[in-house]
Amino acid sequence: MRKIALTLAATLSLLTCAAAHAGPIGIHPGLKVGVTVANFDYASISSSTQALESRSQMTFGGYLRLDIGRVFSLQPELQYVPSGAKGSFVVDDGITPTSVDGILKMNYLEFPILAKFRFPGGGALAPNFYLAPSAAVNLASKLEADLSAFGLSPEEGGVDIKDEVQSLLFGGAIGGGFDMRAGKGILTLDARYSKSFSDIFNGTTADGSTGFFDAADANNSSLSVTLGYAF
């Protein structure tokens, strides 16, 4: 974890130093809204006989676009990102691995910092692409499934498993889109692929007991499409 944090810090330092010599800065705060389609890159979270289905939900947030020269922008963001999947999960409480059908709902507050390269031209649309390191804080994690085999009765909204999920994930994103002048601001259509670098689950609960996903090995992955407006 420490090596990942140091690598992200070094990357951001290099980007900032390079940007500082590129030209004058234009500052544009903005808002965005869209849809995220999320799933897991997994080794043992699902039944081997059935792939998990993606989970789609609304995503939204804000950003600060720092235009440095004509072709480069540094763009820190704060975004609510839903994650999870539905299908057949392997639930293991330390006794016997059991396959259950259900929905795993996970929600994050994500902090990506985009290194954005723009291609301004004579047309109305200016394409761009970017790379971004990111950190994500887990807000909630629940499993909606029939867990009667484990002596648990159904709970409205699902069983809370937040204490067996990593509270902080580091990851990265790659994407691109188009910018268009709209009034005094900038309208942006954006698509990105994001993935966490580390496993989602701790393997144990907060009190040290075995969690439902004791042996799980999985990473978050998502595809988001958003529409934003920078002032």
C-alpha cells in the first residue's frame, strides 16, 4: 500500500512540474452526471459456472479543470461511483464455501486526478484523452441474498458487510471525450474505464472473525459515461 501511495505521489509531482512550464492557467469548476456500469475482475468471488452480471447506476460529482496552455489540463475530481455486481457469489464464512444468488452493492467516493490532453481545432468539438491515478473511499457495502444456510434471516436492504471491505482503494482510469463551448462555459462528454489495483476484501470482519468473502480475490472495474459542464 505504501509503495502504491509513493508511486501516485511521484506521478502527480511530475505532472505538476511539467504543467507549471506549459503556460498560463485557466480555472474552470464544473459539475457532471452520468451512468456507471460496474462489475468485478475476480478469481474466487463468483461461482465458476456462472459469470457475474454488471450493475448499472447513476454517478455524479464535481471537478476543477485547470487549463495549462492550449493542450494540457490537470483535473482533480470528487465523484460518487456505484460498484458491485449481481449473480452467483461464493460465500465462505470459514466453514463451507456456499454459492448464493444475490446482489452485491458497493458505493464509493472517488478522487481521481486527470492528466488531460486536448486537441483544439477549428471545429465545434475538441477531442481529449487522459490518464488518472485515483483513490476511492468505501461508503457502503451490502449483500442482498438468501443467507438462511448461515442462520441469517433476510434483512431489508441486505446484510451490511462494510467491515470486511477495504475502506480505501487505490486505482487508475483511462478515458477520453469531447469538449464544446456552450455559452460562457465548456460542455464535456466523457467516457472512462476505471479499475482498482488492490483486492476489495479484508478477509475478516472488524472483530477479527471470518467474513462472508473470506477467500475472495476481486478488484473493482467500471465503465462510466458522463456529461459535464465547466463554468
